[in-house]
Amino acid sequence: MRTAVADGGRRVSVHLADQDRQALIVALSHLPGLAAEDTAVLPELTGLGAVTCGTDTAEDGRRVWAVLDL
């Protein structure tokens, strides 16, 4: 979530979902446009046990997501 907050938007959303004994966690910055690349966030998520993770930007801001085994 630190990466989404660093984009400088006024709000950050966190979304949670579960399926097949895995949890999906998504943080969205809500700041449109291209955000600066944060190369540290994905290794940090992997170090916390993420099975898979990623980051991308879209019209509604930067998304940072991770899938964790439950």
C-alpha cells in the first residue's frame, strides 16, 4: 500500500477477495496517469509470502496486487 500512497493521490482503496484457499489483495491509488516505477515493492511482497504479485497503471491509477496462500 505504501507504493499506492506514494503516488500522492487523496485516497487509496484496498480490495480483498478469496478463492481456492488463496487471498487476493489489491491496493489502488486513484491517481490517473503514469506513476513512477517502484522496483522494491515486488521483491518485498514476494518476501512476505506472495505466490504471485504485480503492479500496473490504468485510467483509475496504479494497482499493486498480491496473491497469498491461506
